[in-house]
Amino acid sequence: MRLKNLLIAGLLIVCTACANYKTLEPKPEITAREADYTAVLDKDKNFKVKDGKKYKMEFPALPQDNTYLVIQHNRRQGIDSYLTRQFDDDGNMLRMEDVAQDFPDREVYQLDRTVPTFFWVVDHVDEEVELDIDYRYMPIWRYRIETRSATLNETLQSNTVDRTDYNALGVNLTAEAMSVSANLSDVRSRIDNLQAVQGELLEIEAIFPAGIRNSTDKAYLSYQTLSNDLKKEIAFQQQYETLLDVLDKEKQSRGNTRMFATAIPDFLNFFEQRSAYPQGAVTEVQRVVSGRLGEIAPYFEDVLRNKNDINPIDLPADQVDDLYRASGRVNDRSFNDVANFIDQFNRDVASLNSAKASMKAIEDEIRSSGSWPSNSFYAGINRRISQVENSLPRRVSYGRYSNYTCARKLGDEINRVRRSASSSRTRYSRAADVVSQINSYRTANDYPAIRRLLKNNSDLGFLITQYKELDRESLRQQGAEINRLLESGDWASAESKISSLYRDRDFLDYAAISREKDSQVKQYEEKLVQSIEQASKDRISAFIDANQGNFNNVDALYANEAFDPVHTLSFSSGGPNVVDNFNKRIRDYLNGFKHDEFPKTSIEKIYGMFTANPRDQGVEKARGIVEHGKQYKGDNRRIKNLVAETNPLIAKWITKPKNYRKMYALPVNKRQGKANEYVFRINLRIPSDAKFPVYDVNIKLPREVADKAGNQQWYTKMTMNGKILKNEGRFTITAPTKANNYECQITPLQVKKTGNNILEVRFNHDAFKVLEVSVMAQRPIMKRN
């Protein structure tokens, strides 16, 4: 039920909305097709419209472009009507343009295919009236022909020219008796009017439908007749205009030969069309024109007399010659003379300009030819210059016109260009020889010789341009040599070459190349420094790898050149400070190996070998460690301790009582003898509360040393802080025996509470090897007698 109510309400709204405009529905229905005018009827009656009411009527679209809908009705001024594409019952509709123009009883609208239906709307009616309406669908071209043909025909007729003077000219009418200017102005005005009509016809023609050309359509035939008549009249008037124009120009130029000469192309144009004109008109134009030709030669000579340049002569001599023939007059001798001069002058100017252009092309080719020309390049250039010389006039003479300024200047310029070409050929011949020598030097990479050769021929400036890459090539060649020397490890030669490059000023354009050269010097310097540094590092690394652990002739190892730079610099573009800084840097680096890395690794390795088997060249190994230790300047305490352990002259510390400390006793004589002197030292640094500490010192000796103690004193000298110790008084030095396990005791030995207490023992032994002893210190033990 509710849905039904909503539908009823909607219908009421729709009906109310539609009530603003009443729809007129013609019977028969309106048909969208091209036809004659058709009445719009309500069956057999006209529609009636009432005051205050609004109406609409639908007109279907026609499925083609360029179509008008024409609506005729009797009371257009009594109603307000229009056509629209979209109907809006509230009256908000966009009116289409009415193009009816001067037809008050007609509405005309251009249709398109944007909508299927158009709406004719009546928004206002003055009073109740019957609508006497006819409508018609018609192509635009047909409408325009039907509405414009009469007017356009009228325009054609009113602008047709009278032929009387045209036909009488040269028969019974002379040019002097004819109103030439007035007729010319009149004809031109008429042509403008006719061409406006022609333009409108062309607009109509542009929208003709396909296939209309062979049609018998009345409107089209009417158009064709008008168009053809119009073309014929315009063609005649344009022809007549040409005739009047040349006659007018001849009249206007009387007393002004320059103006007459300017009109010569127009006269010739007329004579070229003479077959289109009556013979009388042609004869009359020949008469008036031929009578003026005698003025030409004096006028030309006057112009040429005042010409002071060598540009081509811009006088229409050839056209005047043609005009003589066209007007039926034989050339005057004076004209032939001046015409021949103009022809010769212009031909010579053309030859001169061609020669100049050829020389410029040659110069341009040389400039753009690139660098390092071939041996045949300038030979080819010279052949072309010879051709240029041959192309110039050999003898410059202009008869009675030779003294004219332009003639003299042209002769002078031709001679100047000939001399210039000859001079160029001479210079390019020299250039050919220079290029041949340069290419020979280049094969040998002798760039200094090339530079000298070019500088000796500096007047051939074009060559300098062609060899502008020489400076850069010289840099490349010097750089290649420096790189070769660096790669071969010839540091001294490389440095010398870099120094030479730095000081080299022998370039074609030093200012242009200097920055690049200085940059390359710095690069090569850096490369030299890096190469020396790397080679030095590689050499010292290889040396260390080969010699670490070497304990023979250690002094000679440290004198080896591997600890020096492979090369010491003496030059830098940065000055002496830069040289010194680099040399110091590399030396410091190598000294690090000499006084740290090499002795440290050698000491470690030799000590390992030493402790593994002291009897195998133990003395030599120990001494090697000591010698390496002399070079060691590092701060590694362990390395220093290893050196101390193998150096018999360095006292071994005893800091705790009752603990034996093993140490090495080593011969100190340089070479093995029958009796070799051994030394070992200890430094008693045992903390003690006693004011005057006293110790027993026990020394365990090797059996081979102690065995002799039964027959003789086993040691040669004992000292304490440099004082000799003697076995006397309370102080005893017991002999080592088998019974006491070959242990020697020194007691009581008084020491200083603080500071060093160096006990040195020296003894002789026939063997030359490493001996081990053990030393212990303790407070004296009370012994019973």
C-alpha cells in the first residue's frame, strides 16, 4: 500500500513538472529528410497557441552534417520561439543560433548529430493565434545558393568591365589619349568585388556533397553558371589590368629612367602573354616601350660611373636585351657596349668570389683537418691552389670602362687574390716539407726535434694549430718513459726524468700546457715516492724473512743495504723540505725494522734454537743474540731478558733466598783456544732486615769444570762489586767435589742492603761451549767445628 502511494505521488510530481510546456504533436508527423517546405498541421488544421501559454515541438535530427532546419511562420514577431538541443521544463534552455539574417518570417538553424532530437520552443505568445508553419530540412549549400544567387549575380553584372577602350587601343585609340590610370583603378576595384563573390562561392563549394559535380540539380547548375561567368570576367579583367599596368608604368616613368628600368620585368611579362591580347594593344605597347629604350645605356653608364665597390652589377642588362627584341627594336651600339661590360664585370666578380670561397674552404679545411697531417696533405692543398690561380681572369681589361672606379678596384682585387694564392702555395710547399720531417721524427718518438722544427718555422702559424696535440703528446711520451723506469726499478733515472719534466719549458704553448704538466709532475712524484717506499718495504721484508735467526756475522747483517731506502730522493717540485720529509719518513720506517722488528724476531728465533740445544753452536747463538740485542731499541722487556740471559757480562738477579737460579756461563774470548775464559755474573738483590746482610752463595758447577778442582783452583778470579775475593781468614771458598755434588760455597759474603751486589766469576776451560751453572744464596748456616 505504501509503495502504491509513493508511485502515485511520483506521477503527480511528473505531471506537474510537465505542465509548464504543452507539447505540440503534428499530424502527420515531422519527417527528417531533405524535401520542399512542408506544413506543420494538427491533422488538417493549424495549431492554435494562446496568450500566456508555453509550447514545445520535437524535430528529429538528420543523420548528416552541413544541414539547416528552416522554419517559416506568419507571426514570428508575435511569438518568442527558438530551437534547443536539450529541453528543460523550467525554461533553463540554451538557445541555438538563428542564422536567418534578413528573413523576419523565417528561423534557420544548423543541425548536427550531437542529439537525436531538437526542440522548437515557444516561450511567449502575444495573443491567441493560429500557427501557419512550414518546415524544411535542406543542405546548407543549397540554402545559400537559393538565398544568395540573385545578389551575387547582381554583383557580377554591376562589376562587368566595358570592353570599348580595350578593343580600340592601337586601332583608333592611343595610349596617350586613353585614361590609363582611371581605367586601372576602376578595374582593380571591380576585381576586388568579383573576387569577394568568388570567395563566397568557394565557401559553398567546400561543403558540396560527394557526387554533386555531375548532377543536374537546379541549384547546383545555377551555381555552375554563376561560377563560370565569374571566372571568365575575372580572367579578362586581370588580363586587362596587366595591359593597363604596363601602360601606366610607362607613363608614370617618363622623365625617370630608373623607374622605367624597374618596370622592365613587367613589360617582359606582358610580351610573354602577347598572344592573349588584340594585336592593336600589343603594337601600342611596343611603340611606347621601344621609344624609351634609348635612355637605358646612358642611365646604366651613369650608375656604373658612380659605383665604387666590386659587388656584382645589379642592372637588368639581360632583360633590356630581351626587351629590345620583344619591342621589335634593334639594340643600340651604346647599349651593347655597356651590356658587354656588365656581363664581363659580373663574370669576373663571380670568378673572384669563387676563388675567394675556394681559398677560404682550403683554410677552413686546414683548420679542421685535425692534427698530424699525412705527407700528402699539403701536396693536395697546393694542387687545389693552382686550380684557384688558373680560375682567375688572366688579363683584366674593360675597354673604355677600365677607368671606372669599380673596374679598377676589381682588377686590383683580382691581382691581390692571385698574389695571395701564390704566397699561400709557397708557404704550403714549405709546410709539406716540414710535415714530412715531422712524421719522420714522430716515428722515432723524437718530440723535442719536432718542437724545434716547428719553432724554426713559426711563421707557418697554421702548422702550430695542426700540431696543438704535440705538447700533450710530449707529456705522454715523457710520462711513458718515467713509468717504464719506475716499473723497471730505475729510481734514480725516473727521478731525473721527473725533474727534467718539471723544468721543461720547451713547449709550443707552455701557458696552455703548464697546468697539466705540473699536475702530471706531482702524480709522477707521488708514484715515485710510493714505488720507492713499496720497494724498500718489499726488500726489507724479504731480507728479514731470509735472515731472521741468522746468528753469524750479525754486524754485517745490520750493515746490509736492505736497511736503507732503495733510493734517496734529491728532488721534489715541492722543494727541499718535501724531499727531507720523505727521506726521513722512509728511513724512520726502515729503522723500525732495523732496531725493532728484525732484532726482536731474530732474538726470539735464535733463543728458541739456543735453548732447544745449547751444545749445537750455543756460543755462536748466544753471541748472535747479544749482537742482535745491541741493535734492539724496542721496549719489549721479554726480548731484553732473552738478551740478558745469553750475555755473560750481564748480571743475573737473585731476589729470593734458597732458590737456585740456572744461568749460562759463556766463553768471552773471541776464538776457541786451549784454555777459554768463561764468565758469569750474579746480582744479589735479596730483601733483608739486617743492617749488613750476609749470605752464603752456593754455585753448582758442571762436572767437567769441577773435576779439576781437586788438583787446582777451578776459577781464575772472583770479585764482589769489583773487589777480589780471597779464600782466607773467616772467608772461605770451598772447592766443588763429588762429595758436595760439585758445589762451590762462598761464605760469609757480606752485601749492601740496597743497590747492586755484583758477584763475578771467571774461570778457564779447554772446551768452547755453553756451560750451565746454578746459583743459590741463603743466610749463613751455623756450622759446628
